[in-house]
Amino acid sequence: MPSNPVIDVIMRRKSIRRYTAQQPTDEILHMIVRAGQQAPFAAQLGSLLLKRDLKKNPFHAPLLFTICIDVHRMEQVMAARGWQRSMSDVGTLLLGVQDAAYMAGNMVLAAESLGLGSCYLGAAPMYADRIIKEYDLPAKVFPLVQLTMGYPTEDQPPRSRYPMSFTLFEDCYPRFSADQVAEAMAVMDEGYLEQDYYRNLNAMIPLTDGREETCSFDNYSWTEHISRKLGQWGHDPQELLAQLAACGFDWLPKEQNS
């Protein structure tokens, strides 16, 4: 495959959970944030919260970013122009998800290029109420994802990805055969097993609903791990809707809320 320094950074990036205590300089920090700002956007609906607390940050990381969908700030800009937002919270949040995600992606690649590592923490939306209190957030600011960052003390290889045939669909979406699904699963699972990924993390999601455990760390890998997450967690949409409401976002049309 063709290569260049940018592609090399993208291809070697992986989640890092062990860091030195060294704090990046403000110059490095600001460069990473500027790279995040430079991402494509719909309305610059992404903003960042930062904690530099080695003792309390996950994995004792020097930096903990919380990437937010920030509609509050946009409404301040609109008010200065004599406008009020009429776009629904649903539509605005979808734009904000794009903006905040692009920002986060640029940040992890910028950090990688500067010798830092990072790890996404995707559960932030489920404890938005705690983040509101911790950072004194105004209404219409929603924490989308958190990101630990610092200088790594581990050097694991990148994780597996689905094969191209299971990812890129030209002209029409295919109907997968059982063999195609099995082949893609094997690519993912064998790569993680080769690295002893879940054994090293001691991460096996317990089974619920009386299911019998048939896995050990010898065969427990990515497809089973993700299947257990999506098959057992988050079945009640009210859990997430309550967190959105805590941030001042209404999911239902106004006539249904009245």
C-alpha cells in the first residue's frame, strides 16, 4: 500500500492505558487542541473540558479531555446575531455528534504524531449528570466521549480491523453469506487473541439471564465481547434519554412533552 507520514500515524494508532507521569507542555497541549479545532465541522459544536489530575484521571493519565456537544455556546453566538434556534434538539445533536467526533479524531492523530498515546472512554454519555456537576456545565452541553492522553509506557501493536470486503461496499450493500461473516469474525478475533488483549486487561463481560459461560481467555475475543455489550447492556432508552434531559435536551416533540 502507498504510505506517507500521515498514513503512518493513522495506521499505528491504538488505545493506550499506561502512561508516564510526565505532563505535556502547554505548547504541545495547545497544538493538539488546535488540530482538533481544525477538523471539518457543521457548526463548530464541539468544545473541550480538561483535567490534569494524575491521581484521579482514568489510568492515571496526565490529561483527561471530555469532548462535548456544545449547543449552549452556539446559542450565545446566535443571540448576538438576533436569532433563536428553531432546529430540533434531535437534529442539532446529530450535527454536534459529527463535530465533536471529528474533533476527537483529529486530536488522537495529532497526539500520536507528537509521541503521545490516548484512549477513548465511550461511556461518558451514561454519566453526563456527574460530569455536569464536576464541571458546572450550563444547559445544552452534552459530554459525548472522554479521552485520556499522555506519554505511553506500553507499545502494543495496532488492533485488528474488519477486512476490506466487509467494510467497503461499492454500488450496493451486499447480502453476507455465513462464510463471509465467519471470515470477518476470524480476522477480528484471531488478531485480538494473538495479542492476549482481553486476558491482559482481565476483561470478560459476565453473562446474564442464566446463560452458561462457555468462554475462557483462550477463546474470548472481540466479537464475543462486543456481542455481550450490545446484547446485554443499554436496553432501556430512558437511561440515555434521562442523561440528555439532564443536559437540557428534549428528545420528544414539544406536543408530546406537554
